Amino acid sequence: MSSSRRAKALNSKSLVKIATRAPALALLAGTWPLQLALPAAAEEFQGGNIHIISPWSRATPPGAPVAGGYMLIKNTGGSADTLLGATSPIAKEGQVHEMHMDAQVMRMRELTHGLTIPAHGEVTLKPGNYHLMFTGLNTQLKLGTKFDAVLNFAHAGKIKVIFQVGSMAAMKPDSDMSESMKMDGMKDMKK
Ligand SMILES: [Cu+2]
């Protein structure tokens, strides 16, 4: 397929067109249904009362074992919901993490009970704060690419999203997370 044809397919609003004309996307999607390959314009994803706005990640160095996941989560419902984790073809597992200061060292730990999204509220997952951590990364994330994931909420259930990969420096210009931060409760990190 020529690059111009591929670009046309990527810009198309027709999911069927994308599915049939963009084998690269299908490859990225792995075993996931092809309808996950949404057009670039779609930045908001919804399931029940939960809205996911602009999920993004950052490029990873070769061989990096983990990648972060960031987004704005809005809850338009009258009761709280909980983000429990995520799955993605790019990783073995998607955990919910928080950052915290411990003796002036920034550390991260898994929120094993999930992250609460208050009723009529919102929570931002961003560098240095709450984030998704994809562990057991099986591919190198490159700037400008995308990957599929499914977010799992206690009430809203599973929500399919697409992460856009930004630059490595987009979140932590001075460091690679896996080296500069000690991680609590992350036994899968070295796998
Ligand atoms: Cu983390």
C-alpha cells in the first residue's frame, strides 16, 4: 500500500474503510477487534457515565519494560466509579499507580483497590501523579504512533480507548522513570 493511500485511510471516518485499507493498523491492533482502530480525530471515549479524554503515553527507549498511560477521566454519573486497571496488546498488564514522596524520593506504587472517580467529578492521570503503568511491555512505543487498550471500571465496565504516543520528554524531561524512581510492589517490572 502506498503511503498516500494509507494516509487517506487513516483520515477516513469510515471504520470499514480503515479496517480494509490499513493493514498496519490491523497489525497494531493485534488480536483486538478492528473497530478499535478509530480515526485520529476521536479523542473522547465513553462507557456509561465515564468519559475518557485524550489518552496519551510517551515514547519508550528500546527494551524499556514499562510505559505510562495518561488521560482525563470524567464521571457524569451520580455515583462514584473506580478505575481498576487496563489491558493492552502492548503489555502484559496495565496497573493503576500513584506517585508519592518518600524521604524526598519520588516513588510510585500500585493502587491495588483502584482509583476512585467521584460522582460528577473528574481525575487527571498525568506525569508525576496518578497514572496507568503498562508492565511487561512487549513493544517499543514510538512517537506519533497509537495503541489500543481497554480500561476496566468497577461500574462502567470495559471501555475501549486509543493511546497516542508523545515524545519521551513530554512528561519527565530529565529522566527515564524505570531508572530514577524506585517502584513499590512492582514485581513484574523486570520481566
Ligand atoms: Cu508507575
